[in-house]
Amino acid sequence: MSQRPTRPGGGVRRNGDRKNSGSSPQPTRPQGERGTRGEDAVDLTWEASRTVRRRSLTLLGNLLRPVRARLWATLAMVVVSQATRAAGPAIIAFGIDRALPAFASGDPALTWLAGGGYLAAALITALLTAGYVTSTAKLSQAMLLDLRVWVFRHTQRLSLDFHETYTSGRIISRQTSDLEALRELLDSGVSSLASGLLFMAFTAITVFALDWPSGLIMLAAAVPMTLIARWYQIRSQRAFRASRVVSARLIVHFVETMTGIRAVKAFRKERANSAAYGKLADDYAVATYRSVMLNGVFQPGLVLTGNVTVAVILLVASFRVLEGNLAVGVLLAVVLSTKRFFSPLETIAMFYNSFQSAQAALEKVSGLLEEVPTVQPPRNPVPLPAARGEVTFESVAFSYGSGPEVLPEFTLRIPAGQTVALVGATGAGKSTLAKLVARFYDPSAGAVRLDGVDLRELSTADLRRAIVMVTQEAFLFSGSVADNIALGRPDASRAEIQAAARSVGAHEFISALPDGYDTDVTKRGGRVSAGQRQLISFARAVLAAPAVLILDEATSSLDIPSERLVQTGLARLLGGTAVGSARDTAGDTHARGRADDGGGAPQGGPPPRVAGRDEQDSRPSAPADHRGVAASAPRPTDGQEARPGVQGGRPGAQSTSSDARTAIIIAHRLSTVEIADRVLVVDGGRIVEDGTPAELLAGGGRFAALHGAWRDSLV
Ligand SMILES: Nc1ncnc2c1ncn2[C@@H]1O[C@H](COP(=O)(O)OP(=O)(O)OP(=O)(O)O)[C@@H](O)[C@H]1O
């Protein structure tokens, strides 16, 4: 496509107003715009209807802009073809009333003119019809291609908070059934509607030109027809909106069931799900039935009006012929034209249906495109090509959207190179805190900084290079194992990919796959276990060599051998291994005392370390815990109590390492906590304890209690 508008929709933020100390521009919600909010509403207020209509038209305008030259050419073809088509009866009238009498008196020229004119009109109509049908198909495909790409790109750009509430099922519904409704209309509906309406207009002009009283009768028919059309429009708009809403719900339910098929089977939800799906399918059938029923009244209503009009014109014009006030040729032409005038009505009625359906679809799609990412890249980013990895939370508070405060105001400093374990009960706010570091969300107040730079001021490239989050799901994209590892650095060589895999202990199992690193992870034989998936995602992170690594430690779905594999990989990952990167040359490798748990011997990568503190290098390793991972020895502490609300910068909890990777781990395992430099205990969104594992254990507080419970659970 020649040119694409940068953003097809308008702009709506989902998170409402937020206090923001960051300097990056935040989009505001324009008055009256709605985005996807309230998209399930079937009855819209006049104001909302107008807004939605305007939004749909803007989108349509944006779609048409790149193809406007073709659009005008197509329109010209439609206009001329319908004019020549409508001229047929007038040429016949001319032939009967003027050419035939002239022919009878020995002048055949007018008859030749009438015959030739009729043939030429028919030829032009045929050629131009073929031209506009092909051209419309090209127009339609070009517009749909743009729209498909816009919807995909846009939904991908939207922030996590949007995806968490909107669900992938709805997005699929927008991408499939809504775009399909638009395709139906654009492919042939628009040209049928336009050509039909134009043909009617040209025919009406012809009838008026031939015999204005017949023209007036025809015009009178417009009154009942308009009333029927209005009746249909109001009801069908409602019916099609309802049908789009139910169709989206149906797809959402289907997608949810299929993506959660394991849980469905595990909890024997099949019957309940089938019942729910059956109910939705029933609702969809009812909604569709309603729109078809409306069409069942609309279409015959129009046809009846047309036929009655033809009868009235025939009657009146015949009387006038008998009285000698009208030529027979004109009578024939007027009746023919009137009959033809109403012939596109059936098609128009049919495509008006698609038009209404497409309009409802356009409303939904334009609403989606109107959404604006709440996490915006800055207009003038502060460059940070090589981050050290110091993370600071400066008077940060956070709530999801307009919900309750999940993290009350706090200040925290994580020095570069420190390994921090976040522990706490479920729902305490650990993931939320980690997601703020990854800038999946922006804080509601205060600022999160990397090396002193507000994350909102970093370019996406710098941010994603410096901070990588490894989530529990360890998602693998379709493609080879090597492709999946290379996600961390797409330009990495095969040797670098293998080195990354080796460094986390993944090389052996990858080599044992049917095609080694080239094994397709979606194919039989390429299916890897949950633990192996984790290792691949660790290798991905090693290759990316971020300054800050955030890791949501996997707890679920790992069997004991997998867990050991992951534990070893994790310990290695935290070693700050960088493959073929600047960090590598900076000497970011560590050979530290560590009791290998046997989950995977070093395979060419740098040896693993126990913790990210350089001062630990000189200390002997602590005794291994039950899983064989060495616990770090107690360290000197300044004895300072962690104060909720004001944390960080404590000498006892600081790393002195300047080259190690900063790691923030949402820790679920005792062994992981013990290899951390520092533990933050989160409770109700507050950091209630902050210190080295040894300090906190000695302190006898919440961490000590958690630790005790863990130990007991391991017996
Ligand atoms: N997307 C969201 N929208 C609204 N509230 C959320 C969202 N995600 C989390 N919360 C809420 O925020 C609070 C903190 O959740 P968070 O996921 O950070 O806890 P957590 O400590 O990581 O828990 P877990 O160990 O179970 O993962 C919880 O009350 C949770 O319900």
C-alpha cells in the first residue's frame, strides 16, 4: 500500500487519570471517545451513536485514502455504466416513436442510429461493469489488507493492561468475523449498492425526461420505500450489533476452552463448557434469526411497493395513450424503466443487510483501533546504550487502572549487580513490582529508574536490551529451538546460540532432539518438557545479556528432575553469563564456589556461581541444602531494620559488584532465596523486610517464619 496513516483510530487510555511524575508525554482521553469501552452495548444513546459513527467513518476515510485514485476511477466506471444501462428504454422509445415512422417514410438513418446506439450502450455497460467489478475487488482486498495489518500491529502495540482485560478471544473475533463481515460488503456489496442506487437515479431522470407525470408517480413511491427502509435500518442496526456482540462472546468462549484445554479436562469442565457454548450458539442463532426476519419483511415490502408503482404507472399512462396524450413508444419506455427502476431493490435490500452487518463490525474494529497503549515510548528518549543495572523506585505507588492501590508509596534502590529475591504470600505484589521494572506498566505515582534514568524516558530498544523478564510460562514460538533462543539476540551466530544453551545446561537435551538445534518445537519429537522450556528461555536471556534480569521462578508443572535442571540453569543464568556480547568482554563471568546438584555439568560455558556478590568469591561455600544448591554464608550486616515505605541503599544489602548482572527473582524456592544477595519480603504491597537471607533468618521475622515453613514442607 502506498501510504499508511500512522494510527488509524483516535485515542483512548484505559487506565484513567494517573498522577505522573515522569516527563514523557502521556496521551489523554479525548472527550466523547470510547475505544472498546461499552462495546457490548446494543442500544446506544444518540450521542454515543454519533461518536461511534464518526469514528467508523474516520476509519473508512483512512482506509480509502491510500486507494483514492482507484476509488475515483471505479466510481467513474460505475456512473457511466449505469447511465448507459438506464438509457436502454429511452433508446427504444426513440426507435418506436421517431425512427420507425421515419423508416416507414424511406429514411432508415434514424433506425440505424437507434439500433447502433442501443448496441453501443449495451457494450459500454458490459465493459464498464466488468471493469468496476474487478476494480472493486482490488480496492476491497487492498483495504482489507491494510485493516488486517493495522489491527494486528495495533493490538500488539497495546499495553498489557489492555490485553489482560480485553482477552485474546475478542481480538480474534475482531480479526476474523468482523473483518469477514467487512470483506463481504467490500467484495461485492458496495459496488452492488452503488450501481443499484445510481441505476435507480438515472432511470428516474429518464422517466422524468420521457414523461414527467409518470416520473411524479414513481417519486411518490419513494415515500413508502423510505419509511420501510428507515424501519429496517433502525431495527437491523440493533440486531446486527447484538449479533456481533454474541459472535464475539462465542469466539471468546471457544478460544478460552481450547487454550485452557488441560484445565478443562483436569476439572472435567467439558459438560459445563459445552452447555455454556450451546447457550451462546443459541443466542447467536436467535440474533441472526432476528436480522434475517427483519430482512424478510424489508425485502418483500420494497418489491411490493415497486410492483404497485409499476401497475399504477401502466394504468395511468395507458389511459393517456388512449386519450392521445402519450405516444405508445413512451408508454413502453416508461413502463420498462419503472419495472427496471425497482429491479435493483432486491439486491440493494440484500446488500443493505451486509452493509448493516459491516457497519456494526466497523464500529467494533474502529473501537479497538482507537485504544492507545498506556505504556508509551518517549518522544525524545534519553540514550542509555550500556546500562549498569542500578534500579531505583522513587516514591513509587501503583494501582491497576482505577482499582485499589496494590503497591502503596515506597522507595527502593537495587544496586547494579545485586541478586534480589522477592518473597511473600500469593497476591502480595511481587509480580506487580517486577512488572514495573520491566515497564509492562507505568507507576501511578513516582518513577522507576534504571541508572538514574526514568524508564519512561528510555527508548523501547534501550529498555528491552537492558531489562529482560523471564516469565514462568517460558513461551516458545513456532520455529526451531535455535530460533527460540535467538529471540534474545536475533543477530546471534549459531556458535553464540549454542554457547548460551551450554551456559544454562540446555545443550545436552537440545542436541538429543531429532534435529538438534533445528528441531521444530511445534512438531512431534520437538515437544520439550516444562523444565526444558524454562532452560530454553534462560538461554534466550543469557544471549540477550541484559543488565537487569527479572525472573518469575517457575513453580508449577515441574517434576523433580526438571526442577533440578531448572535450578542448575538458574544458578548459571545468575552467573551473569554473556555470550559474545560486550558484557562478556567486560569479564562478566564468575567462577565461584558452588555445589553442583548434578542437574547438568558445565558444558563449555563459564562455571556457575552461587550469588552475585563479589565478596563471596573468597568465602568457602556454605553447606548445600536438600537440593544440593549451596546456601550463601551469612554476611556481615549493619543490623538496620527494614522500614516499610523507605527501603534501599542499605550498606548491608548492597552489592559491590560492578560487572555482575542485576537480578530480581520472584522466588518460590528456598534454594533460590538462599543464593540471593538480598531478600525483600513483600506483604500487602509493602516491603516489610529487607536484608540478606542470613540477616532476615537471624531477625526471626516474617522471612524466618516463611523459611521455617519451607523447611518443614521439604521434610
Ligand atoms: N492485571 C491486574 N489487574 C488488577 N489487579 C491485579 C492484576 N494483577 C494483579 N492484580 C492484583 O494485584 C495484587 C498483587 O498481585 P501480584 O500478582 O503482584 O501478586 P504476587 O505477589 O506476584 O502473587 P503470586 O505469587 O500469586 O504471583 C493482587 O491483589 C492481585 O489481585
